[in-house]
Amino acid sequence: MTVALTARTGSVARRLLPSATTLVVGCVFAAVLAALVAPGAAATPASDEPPPHAATVDEMVEQLRADPVLVQPSMGMGDTRLAHEVLSQAVADAGVPVYVVLAEMPEELARMERPAEQVAVLFREALGDGIYHVDFLEGSSYTGAWGVPDELDFRPAYIALRAAEQRASGEYPRPSALFEAVLVVQAAVTPGAELPSSVVDEYASQPWAFLPERLKPIADARADRWVATLIVVTGVLVAGLIITAGIARAKPLARGRSAARPPAYEAVPDGLDRRVHKRLGGVRRRRDALSGDELTSPAGERATSAIEAAERVIDTGDELDLVGADVLTRIADREIDRLHDPERRRYQPCFINPLHGEASDTVRLDGSSIDAPVCSACGRRQGAFLSTRKRMRGWEPYVDTSTVWARTGYGALVGDLTEQVLADRSVRR
Amino acid sequence: MRKMIIGTVATLVCAVLGGAAAWGVMSSNLPDETATTERARTAADALGESNVYVDPGLDGAFTDDELARIEAAAASSDPEVFVVVWPESRQAGYRSSSEVLRQIGLRLARPGVYFQVSPGSALDSVDVGIDGERFSVYETPDDEWSSRRETTLLLDKIEENDGRNYTLGESTESSDWGGTAGVVSAGLLLGLFGGGLVGGVGLAGWFLARRRRAAR
Ligand SMILES: [Zn+2]
């Protein structure tokens, strides 16, 4: 076996072994050694120790005999053991012998034309039929196939390689020799068929599939980080301060317009207390002047109830109650009017501020889906809600308080303000 | 006055958050300095014993005498010199010779100048762990490579390196911004202009929006 090999690669051997004697001795010695070593090496192809560097074609043949995959560190994409494992797995699936050599070119081939092709022929002579994929560090790859099915075709591997290259990220993605070799072996595993894209994508996503991109030197990357951070910090500071200063110093818009703008709240005016008492006195007198029939009529009874409700809330000292007393007094007044003029509407105040007077319009409130009765002024332009001053929270619109007034809108939202006020106050007292 | 305080506080908070975000984003762009390729590991381990490492593939590229002279010059040079002799490769998991030389230097953790010698390729070097006068050898190969000529060139470069001023530590010199002063002034200047532009546009936008709101 060894003798036959030496004879075929004669020129090489002659250079290596100077004399015939050493040739014979060397051959016997190598045969014994190969017989001793080969079975063990074949049983454990993935030993922990990487094989010694194969610098000649003969050394490569010897290594290929023990292990059909030969990857040297200069072709291993940073991890020869992993590359070897990936290729070995792929080779194991093939139905025919497949040999892969990713190595530095033996010096003896340096002056040859197409060294990868030449050496594939030499390998085949030494190791027999099969598929030989050879890629040298310097030079292009070659795949030779001897004694294999006719439909075997390596074009799918290169089609898949180009497709993966186009899908890859980066500026100029270049597939590694290892990636190419893996795809060629895959093409041998599935002769005559396209490579399954799931397999190709799986390989293409590995860190060794493409030659790495140029990294920015660490000092440049660190400087860039500082520059970017400084730009953002100073930029935000400058922009923020410009905007802040601009807004803080901005003059209010034209005086006339801002005066026309309604305030955010309407307070209960001073002196209301006196006016409500006066009005209540007046309506009481009107009620007392009614005849017995009038008093027992529905309108007369409603007037009496409204006066009673007004009396309960007029002196509580609460501003909103005082406004309620005012509204109730007006309701009573209107009911007495209705004794003589039944066509008149019952009294309903402006929902926005009952002190505006009677509602004569309805308006869709801002940010709401209810149409509320409002006075004619609020119908043209919605004013601010009647509000009450809270010690901590500033001004609060009455509709946001938890009072009977908020629930009823001072009678703008309900028809039975009197009853609700009486019920509310009888519970409390 | 209140607007001024609120605006200033909000600006400060935004500046801190923005700065942190920029720092974080740019940190993910830093090359991973912990990754070491197989070749770099092998070379670094060998350089622990001797200042010259010759890859088994180039056994015999230099004579023993040449190697001994290089070794002696490299070991006695200040800053120290480490030489890797191997065939240059793009298929070994790194992009450029300076990348792998830096990997070797970081793994060996000895400050000095790391040379790559590859027959037929350029002689290259990087400083690792030292910050000194700019020293860079990048000699394109002659047509006819010979170990004798390469040895002479290498010994010349080692002699040139010997005795140059340096301090321990990494250089902060950046090819885009220069040194620390360049980085700071570039950052401040660009930030000032950019921020001024954004601030002006933002303020104009605020005035426009206010006028439109008032007109409604
Ligand atoms: Zn109104």
C-alpha cells in the first residue's frame, strides 16, 4: 500500500528520500507505522490533539488516509476544530468517499499551474475514487469527482453560495473557503437536487460562513463613543436652554385677545347671600297670598316644597348651597307664576353657571356627549363653570364636587331638584 | 421664573438620559476585545517562551542564524518586540493583520510592538499596551522575497523602534478626531451647533403652534 503510493508520487518521494536504501528502509518503516497507527486513528478521527502540520503532498495523503477532512489553522476561520467538526459531519452523510482539504499550499506545488486541480489528481491516485475538494490559502478551489454517479453536480452548491452571499449583511460579504467547502459536500450528499435552503441558511448564519468585516480600531471606536455622547449631551442642553429661555421670556399674545379669553372659573359673587334672602322673602310673601285651592294645586305644592328646600340650604354657610337656594327660590317663583300662566316653562338654570339665569339653549359640552341646557351667552360660547375655592387644590368646578348640585346640575339635568335636595338634606340631618 | 426652573430641570434630565442612551448605543459598536482566534492563541502561547514565533507552515523560511539574530534584537529592544512569522490569511477568522496582532498582544498581556512577517505580504506592526511616538511599519514586499532581505528590514525596524519614547497604557489617539482634546472639542462644537439648530427650530415651532391655537 505504502509502496504503491510512493511509486506513484515518485518525483516527490525521490526528492524527499535521497537514496534507494533509505527509500526501502523508509517504506518498510512507514508501512509498519501505518499498520500500527492507521486503525487507531481511523477509530478516533477527532482526537484532541490536532495533527501535525502537513507541509507536503505526501503528508497530506497520510493525514487524509486517517481522516478525510484536513483543515489547517490558516483556513479554519478562527476555530479549526469546529471547522473540522462541521465538515466531518457533512462528509459522513455522503454516500461516496468525500475528501476535503483546506490548507496552505505545499511548496512543491508552488510553480505548478492550477495546483489545486493537480493535487486532487495526486490524491485520487493515492486514495482511490471519490470526491476531492481542495482549497489552498493562496489560489482558487478545485472539486474533482471520480467514480461517482453521473448526476452528481456541484453547480447547486455555487448557486446556493451566490444566493447566500446576496442575502448576507455587510458591505462586501465574501463567503469563506469553509462555507464553500461545506456547500460542495452538501451537494455531494444530495446529488442532482437543489440544496435545501434551510440547510444553506443554517450554515450562512454561522460566524465562520463569511470573512469578517473590517473592525474599527478600538481607540477610534472609543473616541466615537465619547464624541457621540458629548454631542447628545451638549446638543440637548443647548436646545433645551434655548427653548426654555424663549418660552419663559415670550410675551403673552396680543392683550385684547387674552382679555377676551374667559377665565378658567367663575366664582360665587360677594353679596349673593343678601340678595337670595331678599328673593326668598319675596317668594314667601307671594306664596302666603295664595288661596287654599291654589296652595293645594300641583304647582302650589311644588312652590311650597321648593321654598322648604331653599330654607334648608340657605344658611349652611356653603357657597354652593347658597347658589342652590337661589335656584330653588326661582323655581318656587316660577311655579307661582304658572298658577296663572300654565303655558310657561318650568324653571331650569344654565348648567354652566346657574347664576347666569334661565337656560334658553342647549349645547354639547366640551369633551362630553351630553347636551346640556345653558343660557344664551353660554350657547354662543361656553363659559367657565361655577367653581368653588378649595384650600389645597385651588378652584374646583361645582360639577366635580360630590354634592347634590353636581348630580343635578342645579336642576339643569333633572326635573326634580326640589325632591332630591330635600332627600339629600333629610339624610344628612 | 417657574417656567425657567421647570425647563432647566427638564433639560438636565433629558441631557443625562440622552447621554446615557448615546453611550449605550455606541458601546455596542465597540469591537469585542475578548474574542481571540485560534491562530492568535497559538502564537501568543508560543511568544510566552520566545520573542519570535514561526508557524509550522513556514518552518525553514528563515535560517536558524537569522531567527537567532531577530530573537536577540526583539528581546532586548525597548519597547519590547514580538514577531510572528506565518502566511498571511483572510480565512482565519479575523480581517486584518493588525486585528490578529492586537489579539495576540492582549492575550500575551505584555506591552510592546507586535510584528507580522509573511513571505510575499507586507511587514506590519501594531503597538499593544503602549502609547508612544507614532511608529508604524508597513513595508510592501519586494518582487523577490528572500529571508535575508526580510531579516535586514526587520532588524532595521527593530533598531528604529528601540529607544523611542513611550508610556505604558493604551493610546486614546483616534484617526477621526485626534487625541482627547480633539474628541472633546469635536463633541462640544458639533453639539453646540446641532443643539442650537434644534433649539431654534423647536422654539419657532412652539411660537407657530401657540399662534395657531390662539387663532382658533
Ligand atoms: Zn350660562
